[in-house]
Amino acid sequence: MVRVLCALFLQTALLVAVPIPSHAQNWPQRSVKFIVPLGPGSGVDIGARLFAEKLALRWNQAVVVENRPGGDSMVAINAFLSGDDHTLLFSPSAAFTAHPFQHEKLPYNYADIAPIARVSNTLVAVAVPSSLSASSLRDLVALGQSQAGKLNWAGVTGALDFTVDAFLRDAGADIRKVPYRDSVQAVNDLAEGRLQLYAAALAIVRAQVEAGRVKLLAITNGERAPTYPDVPTAAEAGYAALAFDGLVGVFGHRNMPADLRARISADIQNVGSDPAINSRLAATGQLVRPSSPEEFAASIDKQKATVTAAAARLGLKAAQ
């Protein structure tokens, strides 16, 4: 009897010890595709290609980066959603957090997009011409109040645009928005003094800053830019309403198993510890900050709350 019980116990222990095949263990079974909503050469594109190269070695499968710019990122989002679990979205979360306030109807459901891992934080800078008599956000606000309607700022449709617009209104700074579709043209006009304010990715304005034609007043992120340690964050400057973190990460479909999301996230975090990737992305104005699916989702929820609050102050309603 004792021998029988021991045999049964041994069999049970072996069954428990043998791992059960899961989606995470069997994936990927073929090449993986990263859909990027921005064109080649952008900071996000560079990040996608750096991570794709390293992840391909870990996954023993090719990781292909496919650029699908246009349509306010909807081209890329729809291309991603029409794929399977080997098609992932490598994108800024700001590509879609403002969509409900920009469009009456959306061609996709955000609930179908599942955060897998944050990859980096894009540093966002508040910049003015070097010729402008403002050395801080407080100075800029004072100019907007004293020279009502005489100053201009570059507005690029999206989440950051809403945040800046709401900040200026709350501060009582009457600075007129000039819509731009081309960020390069906006930076050139800023350097020439035709614009007095532009909030954009640090990488976009850095060349003009180094040329001495543009100066930085603040960084909207929660932490300072390592390359400009003397430039305060917007919150440190006394304007928490202007706080905005540029989040870039990887997304999957909502029906992706939790263990697979966790496995991909762990691999991204491992790759993100590579000093070579950190230094390369730092040159594009990005801070490598890999995270778990849960942490990434929480960061996006925080950004959505910021955008929603800004939209509400601007009188904008979300699409139904």
C-alpha cells in the first residue's frame, strides 16, 4: 500500500513539475512585424529598429519594421489591428490619446489595443526664439498677458497641442495658435522669430538650440533632460498643468494572452538594459524606460487623464 501511494505521489509530482506549453513559450513561430506610425528617421523609428535588431536575436525570428505614416496615425493603427499576434504596434501613446477629441467617429476601438511595454519617454521641450525677452515660463506668460494677441505659437494637432493650449488659457496668456503640419517649418519659423513659442520633441529643436537661435524654457516631462540639466521641468517652473510625458511603447491585440504580453515585456526590458541602445536613443532625445504591461497601462491612463482634462477646459467633447 505504501509503495502504491509513493508511486502515485511521484506521478503527481512529475505532472506538476513538467511545464505546460503556453502561448509565451511557442511564440514567435514566424517573423514579427512592428508597425510604426511615423516615417523613417524619426526618433520612434530609430527606437523600433534598434529594439527589432536585438529582439530578433532573442526570438530567433526576423523582426521587420514597417513605417505607415499618415492619417493622424490611423493608417498605422488600422494596419496593426488587421494583423495577428505577430503584428505589434510600436508607437507613441499620444498618437491616439487625443483622437476622441479630434474626430467625431473613430474607425477603431481603443479597447482593442493592449499595452505590452513602454520602451522610452520622449523628452518634450518648450522652446522660444533666443531673441525673445523671456528666460522662463513665468516670463513667457507675462509677455502673453502684456502683449495680448501679438505673439504666436506653433500648434501641431494632438495630445501635446491640447495641453499647451489649455496651459496658455489657464495662465491668461493671449498667444495665438498658428497651425502647422510640418514640424521642420515650425522650428525654422521659431528660430527666425516669426513664432514665439513651440512645444515639441527635444530632438526636433535641438539643432537650433545648439546653433544659438532657440532657447529652452522648460521640459514638460517628469524629469529633466540629461543633456540640459539646468532646464527645469514645467512642474518645477510652477506650471504643473503643462506636465506631459511623451510615452513610446509596444502594443498588442486585446486578446493576446497575458503570459505572452508578460514574456514580450520581459524581453523588451532586457534589451532596454543595453548601454548601446540607451546612448543611441539619448541622442534622439529619448530616455529608455522599459516597463511591465501594467506600468505602461498606468502611464497611458495618466496621459489620457491629462489630455481629457485639457480638452474639457477647451470645451471639447469626446467622440461617442
